[in-house]
Amino acid sequence: MDLTLKIWRQENARAKGKFVTYQVTDISPDSSFLEMLDVLNQQIIDKLEKPVCFDHDCREGICGACGLYINGRPHGPDSAVTTCQLHMRKFKDGDTIVIEPWRAKPFPIIKDLVADRIAFDKIIHAGGYISVNTGGVPDANAIPIPRNLAEISMDAAACIGCGACVAACKNASAMLFVAAKVSQFAVLPQGKVEASERVKAMVAKMDELGFGSCTNTGACEAECPKEISLSHIARLNREFYTAKIC
Amino acid sequence: MATLNSKIPDGPLAEKWTNYKAIQKLVNPANKRKLDIIVVGTGLAGASAAASLGELGFNVKAFCYQDSPRRAHSIAAQGGINAAKNYQNDGDSVYRLFYDTIKGGDYRSREANVYRLAEVSNNIIDQCVAQGVPFAREYGGLLDNRSFGGAQVSRTFYARGQTGQQLLLGAYGALSRQIHKGTVKIFTRNEMLDVVLVDGKARGIITRNLISGEIERHAAHAVVIASGGYGNAFFLSTNAMGSNGSAAWQIYKKGSFFANPAFVQIHPTCIPVHGSFQSKLTLMSESLRNDGRIWVPKKQEDAEAIRAGKLKPTDIPEEARDYYLERRYPAFGNLVPRDVASRAAKERCDAGFGVGTGLAVYLDFTDAIQRLGKEVVEARYGNLFQMYEKIVDENPYETPMMIYPAIHYTMGGTWVDYELMTSVPGLYSIGESNFSDHGANRLGASALMQGLADGYFVLPYTIQNYLADEIRTPKISTDLPEFTEAVKNVQDRLYRLMNIKGKQSVDSFHKKFGLLLWDLVGMSRNKEGLQKALKNFKLLKEEFWKDIRIPGEPEEMNPELEKASRVADFIEIGELMARDALNREESCGGHFREEFQTEEGEALRNDKDFMYVAAWEYKGPDKDPVLHKELLKYENIEVKQRNYK
């Protein structure tokens, strides 16, 4: 496949960025999107220029490091995949592909396609856990948990923290990310003990960091590589209101 | 000169750990606050250790090269975590888990360490459930288990095909809680480039800030390395792109012995290589072998027709299929340990029965779908099937998966004693980065167990035995001349790399080296090949330092420089792997020497001459490393030829 790439290049956080056009040829349709970028970077290095920086690590769709805004969609045209699991067979020979970093105020650009998502960590630091120390916990089977609740919890826990939900949202809201964590614990007996402190702390931190409001457009759910459901946002809202009233 | 003292406590095996904890030195809460600990790496071992040490009251600094501790490669572990809970009433016990792990490791690991691992395995499951890890459950609400290779009981706990992710997020949650409390300070996008010793003790590290390129100094009373394995030396592996062996290699150069480097694990069920542009290999969980059946055609002409695209796997009738694992190993069948399954696949492909490109075998779910129904198979493996389809563009519900072995894990690593301390005082190594528990072959679902055992339940105890004697040591200053010298060495090395200005990119060089490593020090090895490897790696090292090209500057985000520094270390690690493999004139676990096999082609150990841990001591850039032997004694287990038939 021969492709034209329009890629956001930005020297560092303070510099002004711009789109630069590149041509790549002879790309295998079986290669992944990031492998296509590897080929481009090899070309750039051969010309003694600086390769395009982008975040990536596991390249099997689970670490959540990669995240590119491809032709106007987080993680590109395929559904339920991360950028590293997007394959070139989803494009056509001769296509022009526009590649940008996540665009959201709480995710400032560090360089080229690399955005700083430390805000997500800060939300978790505020309370995205069950407060137990190592040791001194009951036997694992001491608390039976109905299978359907364990499944709902796991559905929510599948979030990889990539930030596609924020990138997809016109308000750069982090509600789906926060909802996934709140939901995972809210349905489990272990998580109920500090449920109200958790939800209040996480929502307050989310607001403080400048993430926008949720208007239920569902763009986040549509672009989530792990198909985290919007219903978790409903649960987050319920948890939040309950916590505020009680 | 350092000597090997494994510090195994006295007493009967089952009482060693209890006895150790009863008499070890502890640090009181007021003194804990005065002591600083550095933890490098935030995977299962690093995150759980940092969190637990923070909870105890120590001042912890945790480092990772990723943008968040949650992205460490433990996250990619799919299948599960072992524990001796015996919830299934199928005869499991601490002793049996210990026994299976020693046997699975082909009698090349330490009894006392492995027994302790089996002992604390149950605490891990309790801990994770308390943290809200959503393990799979039965309809009655209790925890579900599945079986894994090398065991005849079901002791593997799992969270769909994302067990590693869920356990890591549990540990990351515990770590985040300590960060919030201020006991742990986190440094992301920060890579350790050297360890600093003061008066022979580990007192800090030098790191590079991967955003600004700045070189930073960090001091502490003890340093813990939890940086994972060196499997990426091969370029193509199931490791994450950034996984590297550099922290372990830097401490080797500062006096920590490196043990059993030749013991690397080749995982039998990975998606086969399909092109030269490929950047990594994807693992398909071993749990698939619970229900999938592995086969190749019985007739060579059928295999040829499949490779030529003239026949489809579904065209091959049942009687023309060779379920070679079930044929060779009727007792364990498709659930033989990983090394055995990998070699059997290679044997069939080398003999001309491979499918796909010729380097692939089938993993077939037709029987399982007929027996259990598509829904059950989907519930068990749905996300794995989906992942396979996204990558390969074939539907595994309709046509068998194709798989082939790939580098996955390194059993070898930094030598540590019973306390997980390396041969340098105050320097610890935990998780995959040490050599400790898996011998010559790791069983499935045991990596997660070991990482969390080390981090939650072992290190937080043993490190106090050392720190108790450090309570009078004031804060370590980063202005000490040892720090200044280490910074200079790191900077010199980076500038030297930048100034080569050669012609080859880091990736193209790494691919070339990795292929050679795979051919000569991979799934099967021989004397001639290993000697050739040693000679070639030396030449490649010279070529690397003359011809590598790194664009950009060192004082900026520069992934090419990061990779170059890691690859420079990988070449040297590869050299030590070859040296160790050459020295070990036997076949055991993941180390297969063609000269040493039974008539049936099984690995042939030589217990008389090689029942030892090979610990290598660095002697300088142009000198051969020195081999130290830690003899292994088996007092509680009968040493046998492994038999899975």
C-alpha cells in the first residue's frame, strides 16, 4: 500500500506545532498502524532527521500507552481496538491519513504525538482504590460475590486508561474513565465501605484538573477500545448523588 | 571477593520462613520514617513492593519508564495466577504447588525459596480480592479456577483473559493510595541508567528524565530492582517494546552476580511471525490449551498443500491429523509444560509438517465448541479469540488458530539470596528481574504469583533485616563524589552513543542481532553455534559502537537514544547468555542442548555435574566473567527425570 500521511509535529510543550506531510510506500496490509509508523520513522532516520515521537509499549492492546487521533477518530476507523491493534487492512491503497495527538486541555502535548495523561493518575491517587494494607485481610472466599456482579465489575475494570474517551468528547470529559473505576468497586461488597468518599474525591479531582462536563452524547462509549458502557456513567451519577445526599 | 551465601534459614523446609520471620531484625515505626528506599519498576513486583513498604512507613521513591505505573508489562499477562488454595478439593496443597514448581523448573531452583513462594501464594489471592480484583466466580459466588500446564490440579485464579491487568491495577491502586498519602513519590518517564555504591553498599541511582533528557541523582538507604526480564534481547518477543534488561545489567557491572542467563522461556502459543516489518509477537494465553487441541497434518503432502494454499485445515479429516502432544504425552496431553510444548512444535515444523509459513501449528477448538457449545467457549476465551481475529483476520471459531513458540520470559536474572538481596549489600532484585524461583522453566500462571509474593509478602520483611542496621545512617547526600562520578559515566556514555553518527538505525541493528540470537541461542543450542555466537556478538558489539545512528539531541525526548542504550546492553546480555549456555553441558527446562537428549528427543539433564545455579561475576569490559556455582540440594523432593507421559 502507498499512503500519504499528515502528521502533527511539535518540538516540545512550548513550541508551536504544525502538520507535516510524508509519503510511505509498500506497506503491508497485515502490518499494524504503529508498524507502519515504524517504517516511516526508519525513512526519516535514513534522511538524518528526527523521527516522529508517539507513545506505545505492549503493542497488544492492553497497556493503554498508545493513542492516536486518526482521521478524526481516537484509535482510528476500526471499532474496539487500540491504535496498536489497528491494522493497515482497514485502509485503502492511496489513502491520505491525518494523525494527531489527543487534543484535550488536561492532556498537554509533550512532543509530536505524545500527550501527557498524568491527570488520569492524579484522579486515581485521589481515591480510585479500596483502602486495604498488605496482610490481615480475610480469606478470599469469605465474601461470596454474585457472579453477575463480578461480571459487571470486570466489565468496568477492563478500562486501560488510554484517554480515548476524553479525546472523543467535545467537552474533554473524563466521566467514562472515572465511572469505570467507581463502578468496578461500587458493585462489590469490598468497595461499598468507602464508596461515598471515593466517588466524591475522584469527581472533585476530575473537576479540579479541568476535565469538562458530561452531556451524555456517548462519543466516549463509541470510541472506547474496551467498549466500556455508558451505563457506568449512570452508576457514577447515582453514586455521586447518593454520596452527596447521605 | 564476594562469595555466594544463599542465607537459607535452618530447620525443616515447612518451618524455614516462619522461623526466619520470628528471628529477623525489624525496624520500629519511628525509624522507618527516617529510611529511604528506591524501587525501580512498577510492575507487579515493583508496585506491590513500593506500596507495601510505603504502608509500613518507609520513604519510598518509585520509578518507571512508562508514562504511568499502570502500564508496566505485567499488565499483559493473560491467563492467571496460581495459588495452593485447594478450593476445588482436587488434592492441592502448599507442598504440591512447591513440588510442581520445582519439577516444572527441571530441578534447577532453590527448595527453600520455592516452598516460601507456595506458602505465601494463598495470601496473594486474599489480598487481591480485598483490593477489589474482579476474579472469575462460580454461580454460588465463590472463586473459580482453571488448570494450567505442568499441573494435575486446577489452581489458577483468573480474571477473564486479563488477569495480569487486574492484578496490576490492584497493586497500582495500593501504590496510588500511598502516593496520595505521601509515603511514595512516583517518578514516571524516568529510566535508571546506573546504580551508585558508597562504601560497597547500594545508596542510590542515576536516572534520565525521558521528557527533558535531564540526568538526575536519587539517594536512598536501599535500592530495589524490579525491572523485569531481558527477553527483548531477541528483538521479537512477547515483551513490551520498552521492556529491557538495562537496570539488571548495570547492577551486574557494579558487582551483582547474574544467574542462569541461558534460562529463557519460549512460550508455545504465540501468533506466528508473518513479515519483516513486524515489531513484536503476540501471546495467546496458555489457558487456551485447556480446551484447544494442537495438531499438524499426519502426511507431509497435506502440510505442503496447506502451505501452498491448496488445502484448508478444515479439509483435513480427523484420521489425517497428528495431535502430537496427545500422542507423545498421553498423561498431560496438550497441558505439558511450556518448554516441552515449544520443542514439540519446533520438532514437527523442522520435520516439514508445519502449516502457514511452515513455522506454525494448529490450535483447534472444534471439539471444545461441539462439547461445550460456542457460548461457553466464548465466555472463556472470547477476548483472546477477538484479539486473534483483529491481528490475523481469521475467525478462530471457524478455522483453527495458528501458533508458534516465541520468547516470553526469562527465568535467569540477578542472583539473589533467600532475602532477595543481590551480592551487593542493600541492593535487592525482585520479580522477573531475579533468577529466584523458576529454575530452568517457569510454569504458567507462576510469574504473577512470584512478582506479587516478592513485593507484598517477602521483601517487606527481609529488607528490614538489612535496614535495621542502617537506622543510624543519616540521609544519603547526592553530592557525594560517588554520585558525581556516576553522573559523569552516564553522560559520557550517552554522548558517546550520540556521537557515533553511523549509518544503521537502532531497530535495524537490533533486528539483525535478535535474529542471530534466536538462531544460535534460541530454542535449541549446540556447542558450535554457541561458539559462533560468542565470536559474532563481539564483532556486532564493535559494529554497534561504530555504526549506530541516533538523530536528535540527548537533552530532549529521544526514543532512539533510549533504545540505543538498551540495545547496547542487550548485546552484552546476549554474550553472557551464550557463554552460560555453552558452559551448561546438559539440557534442562528451557535450555536445550542438541548434544544432550534422550533417544526420544527429550531433554537430558546431567545432575552429577550441573545441579547448580551458575552465577556470573563481572570482571571488567575486556575480561571474561567468572563463574560461581551455588550447588542445589534437594532434601524434600526426589530428583527425577521429568516425565509427562
